[in-house]
Amino acid sequence: MINRLVSRRRLAAALAVLGIGGSAAHASADSMASLKDLPAKELRFRDFFRMPIGSKGLETTEVLRRADRQVVRLVGYMVQRENDTPGSFMLTPIPVQMSEHADGDADDLPATTVLVQLDPSQRDWVTSHTPGLVTVSGVLHVGRREERDGRVSWVRLQLGPSAIRRIDADEASN
Amino acid sequence: MKYSNPHRLPPSLFRSAVILAGIVATPLQAAPSVSRLTPPSELFSSGRPAPVIARFLPGQRFDLQATLRPDSADKTIVGARFVIDGKPVDALVALRDCSVGCLPDIAKNAAIASVRAVSVERPGIHTFSVTATQSDGQTVVADGNFEVASILAGGRKVKNIVIILGDGMGASQRTAARIVGGGYAQGKTIAPLAMDTFPVVGLVKTASLNSIVTDSSPGMTSYVSGNKNNNNEEGVFPDDTTDFFDNPRIEYLSEYLHRVQGKALGVVTTADVFDSTPAGNAVHTSNRRAGTGIVDQFFDDRRRTGLTVLMGGGRKWFLPASQTGSARSESNDYAFSAGDAHSAEIVNRWGAAAGKIDIERDLLAEFQAEGFRYAADKTALDAIDPAKTDRLLGLFSLSNMNVALDKIDGRRNKPRGLGSGGVVDDYGFPDQPMLDEMVAKALAVLERQKNGFVLLVEGASIDKQAHTMDTERWMLDTLELDRAVKVVQEFARRRGDTLAIVTADHECSGAALIGGSIVSDVKLQELARAGGEAHLRDKVVGPYEKAGFPRYRIAADGYPETTNIDRRLLIGYGANADRYEDWRTNERPVQDKEHPFLKQPPLAAHPISAKARDTEGRFLVTGQVPGDRAVHTGTDIPLSAYGPGAWSFTGVFDNTDVFFRLAQAALGGVVTPDGLSPLKPTRRTR
């Protein structure tokens, strides 16, 4: 996987845990560089929307609304995608493997799927899939946005520049 | 057949023409060319009159189209006309230039000529041609052919048609489901699948228009249009524009039978309803991923298709964009311009809706305003009285419905999810119906249609779970489909006027029953902890007589009490990506203590691999295909038939043949197929 990415002049990136904790703090997009210094609030997927889902769409909870534009920490699974998605990956409360070529948007993503966005300086980085649970921290954004691939996201997590780091092929093979 | 333009010659003949031209010292004169002629034909592509690619029913509608290229950048195409069997087609020829909106390899001064919704009544092979005129007066002619099939009259007509499609369900998936659901004793089946009791079986060839390996779009549409489509395309032939919805169309079985007989259409699936198989019964698009436009077209063209029942997942497309959870997007919506004859003629001649870019549309409300009763969960579905219901919409999840294993676990209150609930609770839809329950309600509503109906029933996640090589999940989805088959069979048996077929669109994953485990489940877990192929392969896999007969105990709900039995059935994959295998049912990793939950190691130290499941056993099965998922295969697939007309489904036949055999039963009536005529009495000679 890594060799393939390197040969394509793309950068493989590995997640790094931001060792932060404590109460929530407000952050803006231009303060991402100092994100590491901000405390993060633990946010759980199950607190996003009223469950079970009713007969129409989703109802956001007060917890999610309060977390909007706050620094939060999420524990979840990286969605295993078929296509490279530079600059972002999806995080879900349960493991999901997508088959975009065969199924497109007819997927098994739960409603609580979070689009995790790398720092703008890393928008061309491809984050390799990491199995198991991962912890990510960043600034949460709630609301509709259409992504470059046409998908609509409702909850996004903006990472800072130090949330991930580059790895080379030698390191990956070890 | 005539060639007035050497650009249309087959390559070998073209070389000969150049050599000949050199000998006689006559330079070839530049001329416009035809780079695509639709319907597709070998006559156009290779110059050979056979095999005939496009085939239609008498009166079935389709579009004529040609891509026309001037011989230089300073010229244009100024006119085009189509001829069928020497007679001009009496309809407007829409000429669209390619200054914008065509594929990158199409010159800006190229043009696309179309005539929409033509049809031919007379059976037989027909030749058609396009003649294009360039701005300097030069012309080019290109020929193609198509066939109109004969419908034999005189038999008893079937009233209802039910197509039951196990997506990705090849022979192996059926066999595995039979072993798990029914079991074997000394080599004999204890309880057959319902689909095994269908009296007629045939083998279907599944290639699409552009590949020996089809995807689900042309896999479905071949059955209900009689024609092959390109992969990813539904109810259309390929074209050279970037618009997803303007391709040359082919009339679907639902549209045809609604137009000539007033039949209704039902679509029931466990997938998102915009997915390839359900959409491939009513929606015309070259992009199976255009969700917003696809669900809009389901509704907008309901009077052309007779759409009466629509059930599955996919609520995300039905919610206005401002409603949280909506996936509606302008980028995949559709609208036909009234000012451009190329697309306006789709509205004028097909009678199709014009569409609109309207992501704030509340499609859920519009369905209900049109008289569709809406069910959001099983409880609501159960509460619907079919005797008082003309139309039915069921949307039981935002995207795909959960698979049978997880739905059943939810009903059994088996915690497999994140918290104390099941996976269905994690998804927020704990009350989803099973496919057989949806089908029972659909049949009850559709039975009230006095002119009959066409019903599509899809078990979608046999394929989706085979892609991820999640053996137990596709096994149970096959059992779920078979329970729906039984419901349809009982309906058809009771009525006597319903033809039902069970088949697939293609096989998925190259699944193979390689034998059985020779160890208990407890021992299997021990071997998984020891890890490696020496333990998980050599001490587990029992081929031949070592496999014995795995015995799964079936609970009252019709599904195995557990799939983690001793001496379990083992499945290998012939079209697999790399995967780790421990043979056990995949639990949610949150229950797996081996996962690094909150141990907070540097996550960069995690193995970086797409092979994420069952890694603890360290039994890596290397695959033959790149990527992380098993793929569709091009092997033939079984088709079983039940009811009047079933006997026409014997032999080995093309997927498009299915359409004509269904149509024969509905239009001309049930006739004895070729080769099955009764033995003629012989005269005694003295």
C-alpha cells in the first residue's frame, strides 16, 4: 500500500494521537496551529442525534449543537474506502468497509459518520487506513456541506497540522 | 451495406484501402465521420452483420443516435437524417453541438444527432443508417442493424411477473444457504431452499455491453429492457455527452407493460432504493450514482412506469437538503432543457418529466400527497391495511438497510453493537422489516391491481457482503431472500397467473464451498490465538470427506441460532483481495479485546493495511485482485422459474433473453419453447 502511494507521488500519512484532554474550548479555523494547546471535550457518536431515528430525518441533540465549533475528541473507526480521498477520511462508531466501485452511495455508513479533514496544508495527503479504534481531536463543525466528490456531510472534524505525520516506506514496512 | 467514408472501414480493410489508393495514386478525400451509432451493432462496429446486438419487442421504444465528426476544425455538421429499412424516420432529428458538455475526446465542432422514442412493429432483422451532411456539402453514411423479436400469440397470458434477484448470488451462494438453512443427511438435503423447489432451472450468461464482467446496473437492465448496457448505466445506451440523464433510452418492461396493458410496478429491495438494481427497473441514467436525480425520476415518471410500491432504504435522498441527514445534491440531480431539442425531445416524445434542479424538494411529502402510504419502520408497515392501500412507500433507513444477521440479532436482543443494543440500534433503525415481510405487504397491495403487475424483489447485500468476504452475513442474506421466495411462491401457487423467476445479476467474489472445519468452535478460537496458516489452515480446513455435513440449528425465526458452530461450513474466494481469515463470524471489533481500544499507543505504530479484519490469527490469504474487496465474476448464474411460462427458462441463455421470455408470457401467452415440443406420434409402417 505504501509503495503504491509513494510511487504515485502521494504522501502516506499516519494518525497521531493528540494528547489533550479536559474541558471544551472554542477554536476557529485560523487557530488550528495552536490546536494542540487547547483542551478537548470527549464527544460520543451516540450523542449526536436523537435515537432511534424517527420517520423523517435526523434531529440533532443539544450536545451536538453545543459542540459545534468546539475542540472535541472522538473515538471511532476509520472507514475503509476503495478510493483514495486526499485531505480527509471518514470516522464512524462501527467499522465500515465501503465498496464504492460496486455500490457508490448505496453504502452502510451510519447517520453519525464524521468527515475528518486534514489541515489545509495537507489537503493532498492520503491517509492510509488504520484498523481498530482511533482517537482524533479537532474542531467540530455541524451543518450541511457538499464535498468535492458530491457527497453531503453533516458533521466534520477539522484537524490541526500536527494531528498526522508523514511516514516513509521503510517505516511502514517495519 | 455501404461505406462512403473510409473512416468507417474496419481497420484491416482501411489499411487495404490506403494501399489500393496508393497504387492508383488517388488521394483519399477527407470527409466527415460517424464515431458512434446507436443502437449498438456489430454491423457498425466491425462490419459483420452478426451477432445482432440490439433487440426489441414489437413496438418497444428506443432512441436512435449518432456522433458525427467533421473532417476539420473549420467545418460543422449541418444536418442528419435516419433511415430504417430504407424509409426515413418521421420524427425531428435533434442536432446537438459539442461546444460544451461532450466527452474530452470529442471535438468541439462534433455533433450528436438523435431521434427519440422510435419503434418498429415488424419482427425480423432491420437495417438502419444515419446520413450526416457537413458544412461543405460532403456527406457520410453509416449503417447498423437491430432485431425485433417475434411474440407468438395464442397462449394463456400471465397476469403478474415477479423477478426475484439475489444480487451477486451464484450457485455457491445458493448451495451455502441450503447447507446452513436446510442441512444435509448422508448426502441428501433435509430441507430444500424454496428456490430449489422451482421446477425449471437455466443458466444465464451475464456479460454487459462493455465487459465480460458486469456490474449490477446492466445486470438488472438486461432482464427488463432486453438490451445490454455499459457497466454503471441503467436503461440507456452509451453516448458522448457528460449529462447523466440524456443518453439514448430503451423502454423498460415496466414502461412497456404499463403502456400497453396498464400493469403496475413494484420495487422492493434491502438496499438504498436508488441503488443499481431497483433503479434499473424505472430510471434512465448513465450514472448509477446520481442519487438525487434517480429518486426524483422514480416519482416524476410514475405514470409512465406504473410505480405503485417502492420499499427499501435510502431515505436520505427523499429529505429536503436543509433537513439533517439529507444527501440531496445539485451535482446529481436532473433537469431537461426545453430550449435544447436534444433533451427536450426526451420530454416530448417519451413523455418523460422535465425534471428540475431542486435539492430542497421534499420528496417524502410529494409521495404522500400522491396517495402513497408511508411506512418508516416495521411497526408502521404492519399497520398498513393493504385492502385500503393503493400505493405504498417504505423507507426503513437512510441508506442501505441493515443485513439479515444484524436485523435478526436485533430482534433477538443480542448485543453486537456498541452499547447494550445491537447493530440496528447503532444505526438508529431498530425496527426494520425483513425482506419477506416487505414482499408479503407489497404483494397484498399489488394484488389489487386489476391489470396485474411487475414486481422486482432484491436481496441486495448478498453481493455487498460478498464484496467484503463476510461469509456469514451473505449466507444469512441469502436465507432472507429465500424466505421472500417462499412468500412469492405461495402467492403464485394460490393465484395460478403469476410467473416468478429467481436469479442474480452476476456472481460476486468467486465464492466456493471448500469444505468444513474439522474442529469445534472453542478449538477454532484457540487455533486463531496461536495464529498462522499452520494452525488456521492446516488444522482447520477439512476437504472432501473430512468436511462431513455441517449442522446449523435453525431457530423459530428461520435463521441459525448461531453461525459459530462446531465443524462449520468453510468458504473460500476465487475473486478475492488479500484478506485475513479466522473462519469465525465477524463480531463488531468493539467486543474484541485484541483491539487497541483506548490503549493510546502512538497510532502510527498500527499496522498500515487495508486488511483490517481477523488480523490476530495472522492467516493471510493473498488475493488475485488488487484492492481490498472481492469482485464480481463473469461466471454463468442459475435462474429458477415457477408458474405459467416457467418452461421457457431452460437451457443456457443470454441475460437479455430473459426479457423476451417474460414479455412472451405477458404479451403473447405461454407457449412451448423450441426444443421442448412433445414427442410426435410415429406412424407404423407395414
